Amino acid sequence: MKAVSKRFLFKYVDLYLMVLPGLLFLIIFKYVPMYGVVIAFKDYNLIQGVMNSKWVGLQYFRELFLFDEFPRVVRNTLYISLMKLIVGFPAPILLALLLNELRLVRFKRAVQTVTYLPHFISWVVIGGIAVDLLSPNSGIVNKALEVLGLQPVFFLSDERLFRWILVYSDVWKEAGWGAIIYLAALIGINEELFQAATVDGAGRLRQIWHVSLPGIRSTIIVLLLLRLGHVLDAGFEQVLVMYNPVVYDVADIIDTYVFRVGLGTMQFGLTTAAGLFKSVIGCVLLLLANYLARKMGEEGVF
């Protein structure tokens, strides 16, 4: 038995070595930091350390839920995340379907490259571009409005517009990258199904509706489940580089609140409690969504 195990181990040693970097990354950056969750239940002192700090139980959670700003922060997080889900989740699906219909291979590759390149641009750069484009004094958008005889708009300081700027900049950045997965799923659909639909008289729109979309249904559901699990992740980097005190009432989310309060006032226990609250809610939503997917006949995530 031991000989069989050793042979099996050495037979796939190359695959184990390929998995090792990802496994180490997961352990070091995902599991080891979970040790810090204990801070949410302690009066953390930098000198005493995590384990020697005084245990306070659920004190910070009580303070968190009684804090005036926290309900607003949670509401902003949900609002922005749901806006991104409603507008942003269908965008890569639609883009993939459109790209799949292109017959000129070179043009298709060019469009695909142009649409997924923004994914590699950091939010710091995109935030700077947004400020330059939307500046009320020198921004090209307001210059165009002036030419049309309209008054300049303070886009990044307008509470009515700021959330939509977050949503559409996120779609511009990530839609092309997300479309890659759906394009791979579309390529896997049996070509005979499209031929049969053509014989039955179905046009391109009918083929998309009755062949393409059902063919990638499982992929859509899995990615939707993963997205629901991160519904409280409204985009920390994006909001941090683009928001300002004028729009705190509509743009301050859990992550930016934890960042400001944790580093600004050194309330590590309170902000760790907020982060733990967010993680627990995300886990519950993922389990619920996975359960509903299984009830609908899909495999789900696990």
C-alpha cells in the first residue's frame, strides 16, 4: 500500500509543484491573517500584543451597532454593491455574446484586447483619469458642456451622480475581463445545436436566446453565486481614491469606514468587529445562494 502511495505521489509531483505557489499564497494571505479576528473581542494594545490584551467579549459589536454612522455605512455598501450587481453583472455576458457573433477574427481579437486592458490599470490611475476628465474647471466633459451652453457639473462632489460614476467606471474596467470566462463557455457549446437551430429557421437573436444563453447558464449561476458572496465588497480601492468628504453620506462603505476609523482613531477592536460582521454576512449570503441554486437544479459552488 505504501509503495502504491509513493508511486502515486511521485507520478503527479509536477502537478503538486504547480499547485504549491497558489496553496502557499492562500495559506499565508488568507488563513494566517484570520488569527487577527481575535482583536474584535479584545481591548487590543500594541505593546501587550493580541494574546495578552484584555478580553472584552462582544463589547465592540454592541458599540458598532449603536454607532450612528454604521447603519449609513452598511446601507451605502449594499446600495453601491447592488447597483454594480444589477448594471455590472450582465455587462460581460452581453459583451461576450456580441463578441461571439463577430466573424472577422482580427477585429474580434482587437475589440477583446481593448475591452479587457482596463482590468490591468490600477484604481489609483483610473481615479486620476476620472478627476482630470470630470474636473469642473479643466475637465474635458465640462468643457464640452460649456460649448453646448450648459453649466459645469461637479460630478465627483454631487451625491446624485457619484454612485453612478462608481458603477460605470467599474463596468468599464471589469466588463472585458469578465467576458473572457463567458467566451470560453460559449466556445464549449456544441456547434451542431446552432446548425439545428438554423435548419429550424432560427435567426441570430433566436439562437442567442435558445442556444447560447442556456449553454452558459451554469457558468452564469456559479459566477452570480460568487458575486453574491461578495455583496458587501463594494470596491474599497475604487471608493477610496475617488470619494471625498462632500460625498461621505452616499459613498462611505464598510471598508473605507474601517480604514478611516482603524488608522485615524486607532480603534482596532471596533474596526475588526466591523470587518468580521461583513465577512459573516457574506458567508451567510453565499450559503443561501448556493442552497437556492441547488434547489433550481444547478450544481452550485460546493
